[in-house]
Amino acid sequence: MTENRRFSFGRNWQKYLDDIPPGATAAMQAYVADWLGPSLLGKSFLDIGSGQGLTSLSAHALGADVTSFDVDRLSVAATSRLHEHAGRPSNWRILEGSILDHQFVSQLGKYEVVGSWGVLHHTGALWEALAAAAGLVADGGYLWIALYHRTRQSGRSLVIKRSYAGLPGPGRRVFRAGYAIAKIIKSVIVRRRLPNLNGAYDARGMNWWRDIEDWLGGLPYEVSSPGEVLAHLKPLGFELIRLEDAIAEAGNDVYLFRRTP
Ligand SMILES: C[S@@+](CC[C@H](N)C(=O)[O-])C[C@H]1O[C@@H](n2cnc3c(N)ncnc32)[C@H](O)[C@@H]1O
């Protein structure tokens, strides 16, 4: 089913940057270094769907020449805020465009490292977007992606997102409050602790409230399994280097692939 509602991730990323959690930049840089550290120094890095811009900022701090792009004008503006904050380095360029736009993609060139964290499943054409991202990786280069893991709850997640998207503004606020309360109760019961509501609450320096808005609003929404992803990328000459599988959580599977030279 084609998704006719599209969430403005960029608006949410602007709010995130207005109130960026303390420690978020350092957290993201440590996360990016853990996955890509040695591969970034002096290398070209493409950030597809750069969102709030923290991955691009981290890759630049780790020594890469960075190109960032996003389809959402407000995400492009958010990434530009971090570019400005970094002193407008000339080896970091920011573009507006879609990974599904063949003409735009054909002008990008090839990159030694291509990253797309939590993006391709929001394009409305996951496999087409994955093939386009793979096509931007130079021989011997790396592809780093995070994709929503398929679970038994994935169908229900889509129903929740569509119901939320169909509400008027005040209804969405009430929905978000109810969802937040349910998440807090679950965290207390399952993890025996409150979630970190004010600081950088996860390894990537995200903000708990902004993540709720991002997750509930995040349409289009598709899911995949590692088996499907491998079946798409192996014939294109990619070997799996590392996988962190979200297993039963409705989170992201994170993959690092290398394109065989
Ligand atoms: C959940 S955010 C992830 C942002 C960032 N990569 C991160 O790791 O936090 C998804 C981003 O993908 C962007 N996006 C969605 N469809 C896209 C497309 N077709 N081409 C490029 N970016 C896209 C959205 O605008 C949004 O900024």
C-alpha cells in the first residue's frame, strides 16, 4: 500500500537541536567511531538522510570529507546548523535531494564510506533505496545502514502510526502523552528504572521525547529481516562485516558491509 502521509522528520530535528541533550555530540561521535572509526580518516563519507546532522558532524570530526543530503528541507537546515556550529568546514557539503531521485543520485559520485542510519525504511521504497545507496559505494568501500527489524508487532506498529497520523494536532498531543505514559510504565516494570527523560538517553545521544514523536510520526514505514537484506546486497558484491541485530525489539538492525574490490 502506497503511503500518502509523510512525516516531517526535519521539524522534529529542529526541535531536537533547539534543546540538544548534554553529551549528545560526544555520544554520537563515540558511536560512529565504534562502527567506522578507522575507516573514516582521510576518506570520503556520504550521509544519506542526514536528519539532525550528528552523524555527519561526527564523521567530519573523525577526519572524513563529508557529503550530507536529505529530502526534507528542514532536515537539511538542521544539518546546516551543525555545519555552521563546526565553523563551516569546506570539506563538508550539504545537499537537498532524495535517494530515490535517479538524476540527483547519478551526480553524487562514489564514496569510500556510505552511511544511512534509520532512513531507507522511511522512503516508501526500501529495496529501491537500498540498491541506490549500494550503488554509491566505491569498490572496497563500506556501507553502514540501520533498518527497522521485522517483528510480530510490526503490523501493529504500522496501524498505530497510521492512526496517529490521521489525528488532528490536539489529538496527536493526547496520543503522544498516552504513549509516553505507557512507555514509562513498561520501562519501570521490565527494566526496573525510569527512562532518562532529559539527558542523552541512548548510545546515539537521542532525546526520549523527540524519539517518541519521530517513532509515532515516522511514515512511510517498512521493516526487513537480516536474511532479506543479505539476499539483496550479496549479489551486488557486498560482504557482511558486522551486524547488531535488534532481535525481538522493534528497533533497528545495524549493518556494516564491505563492497568487494
Ligand atoms: C529517522 S531520520 C534519521 C536521521 C539520521 N540519519 C539519524 O541517524 O538520526 C530519517 C531521515 O531520513 C530522511 N529521508 C526520508 N526519505 C528520504 C529520501 N528519500 N532521501 C533522503 N532522505 C530521506 C528524513 O527526512 C529524515 O531526516
